[in-house]
Amino acid sequence: MNDGYDLLVLGGGIAGAAAALAAARRGRRVAVVRGGPGATALSAGAWRGPLPVEVGEALAEGGVPHERPAGALPHPRGELVPADHAAPAQCRAVPVEGALVCGIVGLPGFDAAALARLWGEAAGVRLEAAVVAAGSGTPAAGWSPVALAAALDRDPSPLADALAEAVRVSGATRVIVPAVAGLERSAAVLAALGEAAGVPVGEALGVPPSLPGWRLDRALLAGLATAGVEVVQGRVVEREVEGRRVVAVGVRPTRGDAEALRLEAAAYVLATGKYLGGGIVVEGTIREAALGCPVRVDHVGPPVEAFDALALTHADRSLPQPLLRAGVETDAQGRPVDGRGDVVYENVYVAGTVRAGRSGSEPGLGAAAKEGVRAGEAAG
Amino acid sequence: MRGRAFAWANLGYRFALHLLRLPLRPFRRGRDEARFLGAVVREGYVPLEAGEREAFPSFMACIGCGLCTLACPSLREAPRDAWAEAWTFVVGPSRSIDRPALLDAPACARCGDCALACPMEVPIPRLTALVERLASAAK
């Protein structure tokens, strides 16, 4: 089915997508092997760090253009999260004087009165709070974010009417709602809400399953398709190696019982993520799953195969945990190295949280995207 | 001290009883099993089939991220009370859930979109089949 790609990207999160986009932009023939959504799809919606131009274009192409927010973004935990870029829905939720924090009847995890006080204190502004019903069809057990978002996809008008009334009563200058304004048609839903309310309506950041993260992931896929990047749904289960080069990989498709594919490429980007994405696996020993690169754990020293599990955690949970920073060590060009610092594969470039020293729990996206672009350019 | 002496004596008595009963075991097997199953079924538990037992460890990989609920077309079309916290459905077999209520939930079409969205590769359609079977068996 293929006579070889210029670049095969393993992993379709933000780092992998950025690598594929960067290489496609240089006219290379690129494919992405993607097991499923990973940490990128669980992001809250606050982009920290640089937004490479090819990634920004792809996100806009996918219907989620990113802008610079005027301030820190409100998180449903009650704090303000600094962000360098965010989708318009999140940018409109920057707390300003007289904004109305609007909860929804039956939706847990968003206490409007408490959040208005916490966000207001953090931003140094006065916020109003209200709780409105999203129509008469509130399920007896309450809304889940996805059920509410899907209901708003179908018909945003009951919530739009309720928001309009709440704005009329409070005289609010903008409205901050939980991140539930639509699953597939969020731009249209938010436009309808804003039009009815007569003021900007923004969404707070999301908590898993985060709709802003899900939309970001969908937008990346759409952007990859537009850029002419082929996306293969599956996971790498085999590799063919000649000397210090990966010649081909065997991919087991995620859907159904389809036969394993053999994909050949001149170069590879390893961007499979850490524990959530499945890039680093702990099963008795710790290993890199796709290409079998040596794994380095900070204070154990050189890349290891057998390890003492206790060496990977600090008893003090407030300290950075070595386990979260375990990963593939690279040389200056981003190629995987072993314990002696020798390059393991000359045609593989590593990007994102699969790398050693990068914690999967760090906020960001930007750093991974930048690394992805660098890897894509080096490999392409 | 007296409590401990009693505990040891009791343990010895039970063990002696156990040794005496050992030769009878082949004859009692069916009866004990029936008694056990009777008690368990009364509690609303349903024995797992061999294939389900085999697949169980893969079900337990669920980390409760909820991505499957975002991917499921059935959930979008017919959000119902039973699905309000749909990811409990995935970890459901290990928890106390209202199984008959799940029967009112929209039928799973086995499209597999949920499994594609699962970062931990939980075979969710197999799990849905299991929960549907348990729900109808407990009805």
C-alpha cells in the first residue's frame, strides 16, 4: 500500500502533529501513526508556550483558531491559569469587572457563587454569580458535560434565552459559563449564546473529559488532513532495524481485526507520549514501547532496563517525581541515545513527553509543539 | 489472654473438623457450590463466563478520563439519567451500580468509537456487552 514515506511520525498528540505539519510544509510525504487521543485531548484549553505557525494554521483550519487571551483563564478548580494562547471560547472568559459567572442547573463541578468569589479575588475584580437552567429537560440525575454539550449542539436556544434573562437582570458585561457549549458545533453554539445575551459569552477551562481539549484534538486531525498528512489509526508493534537505522515498522490497526501493516519511511519521529499516550510502559520493567529505545530515569543514572521501583518515587509527594520524568534521552539533534551517549537510531528524532526530563504532568502544549516542529524539520 | 487461648482452641477445632470432612469433599462439591451460588445470586451477583474473566484485567485499566463518553454517538443522541456519569459504566463491573437502570440506557451499537478514543486500550464494546448481560441477568 505504500512505497515508503519520507517521514513516519509515531504518535498523534500535539508533538507528533506538529512534526508532521512541519515536514508536510516542506513538501515531504508524511504519515502519522496514532493509537488514539492521549494527553493532548485531555488538556484544559490553556496553551502555554510558543504556538508554531504551522500548528496555529492547522488549528484554524480545523475550526479552533487560537488567539492571545487578555489575561489568565479561569479554571473550575477556582484558580486563574496563565495562558499564552487559547481558543476564542476560552479567551472570552477572562474575568473582567462586572462579569457574570453562570452555572447550569444539574451540572456538577461548577459552583458559580464560589468560583465568582475565587476568580474575582485572584483577578482583583468584582464578579456576579447566577445559576440558570438549560431548558426544561434537565435529567433527574443531572447533566454530564458531554450530555449537556450534545444537547446544546442540537438546540442552544433554551440556554441562550436563560442567559439573556440573567444578563438583563444583572447588567453583566460578559458571561463565563462552564466548558460545555457544544461538542461538534461549539462555534455556532457560542455564537448563538452570545447573540442572545448581547454580551460576549466565554467558557471556563475544562476538566477531564475536557471539551476544549477534545476540540483541540479534533482540530489537529482536521488540520493534518488538510495538510495532506495520512493518519493511520494503530499502534507500533514491530520494528525492522538495519544497523543504526529503523527500516520499517509493523502497525496493528486499532479498529477491528485488520491485519498488521508494514510501513516504511526514510526517517521517523518518536512522539508517542509518556504513560497516558502509551509511549513509556511499566510492566515489571520500564521500557519505550514503539522502538525499544533505552529509557533514562534521572537519579538512577544511565538508561536502565531493570530497576527498583522505589527508586522512581520520592516519599514526599510535593517533590518532582523521577517516575514522571523517565523517558528517552536524546543528543543535541533530538536522536535517541543509550547509556554511553551513542546514538541508537540515526534516522529517529524524539519529541514531546516521551523524552527524558519532560514530565507528562507539566502544563503546556507549547513546548511539545515546538519540539515537534524541530523534530519534523530535522527529520524531513 | 483468655481471648487468645479461646481463638487458638477454636482454630484447632475448626481445622480438625476440616480434616475430618476432607474425605467427604468429592460428594459435597455440588452441594457447597450450589449453596454458595444461591447466596451470591440472591445478592444480585452474576457469575462471570470464562471469556469475561479473561478480559477483566484489561477492563480494569480504565483511568476514568471520560474520553470514551465524548466519542460515543449513542450518548450524544440519547443522554439519559443512567448515563449521567457514563464513565462509571466502564469501571462499573467493579462498583455497585444500578444494573437494571442500565437497561433503560440507549443501546450500545458496538461501533467501537469509544475504544478508539481510549488511551488505555480498554476493549469497551466487550465491556458494554458484559454490563448488558449482567444487567439483564440481574433483572
